[in-house]
Amino acid sequence: MNWQRTNIQAAVTYLRERIAAGATDVRTKAIYEGLMDVLEPNRRALRVQREMADAAQSAVPVPPARERRTRVERRDQDRRVANLGPPIGADRRRLPDRRAGRDRRGRRE
């Protein structure tokens, strides 16, 4: 054993005796638990997991404030299902001078 572990074990033993003698203050117990976590790292991992599980169990799910998407009511038939045929009038894509005149940036060609 190295000297650090020996000193920590001596401190744990002293604090265990103090707690058995009636020292029930929070500080003594916190120091004792901290030293035990240093001696046994698995103990700390288990404690942290237990605390996380308790926190997750006590967490209350928050319902959404409102639905962000508005629901659209569909009529009897959906407009995409019905075949309405070709559009009425001249197809503007077929016009030869479609790009004649001003361009989109506002300049003359």
C-alpha cells in the first residue's frame, strides 16, 4: 500500500468512529462519503448512477404549450386526387417573349 491510501483509510476509520459516537452533522458524513469514494471508485459510479436515476424518475414531462402546425381540414375529396385536366388559357411557358423586357435585377437587356 502506498502512503496516501494508508492515510485516507486512517481518516475514514477516524470519521467512522466519530459517526458511531454520535457525530451526525452533515459535514462529517460528507467527508466520510468523499473519502470512501476515493478508496472505492466503483462506489462513486454507483452513487452517481443512482442519483441520475432518481433525478430522471422525479423529472416531470412538460407538455407542449400549443401545436405549432395548424391542422388543415380536407374537404370530401382531396384536390390532388381529382384530375382537373390541363390549365385553362395559354401556357405562359410557351410564349416566345417570356424573358423579353426587364430582367429580374431591374436592368434592361
